[in-house]
Amino acid sequence: MGLFSPQSPGANRALGGFLEKMNATKRVYQASFHLAKLYSKEG
């Protein structure tokens, strides 16, 4: 790791927020992908 050490809570908080954002983005992508599949099924 090196960059994110347990001794620096600020870095850990930043990393946590970043991962949270990535998860939210992934959910949005999955939702839109799901909708696209539904639409293509409808023709």
C-alpha cells in the first residue's frame, strides 16, 4: 500500500469517499445497462 497508511485518517476518509463514488457510478451503469436490455427486448 504505502500511500494509504492506517495512521492517516484523512487519506483513509478520502479513499473511502472515492470508493463510495465508484460504487455509485457502477450502480448507475448497471441500471442503465439493465434498462437498455429491457428496451432492446421490446424491439
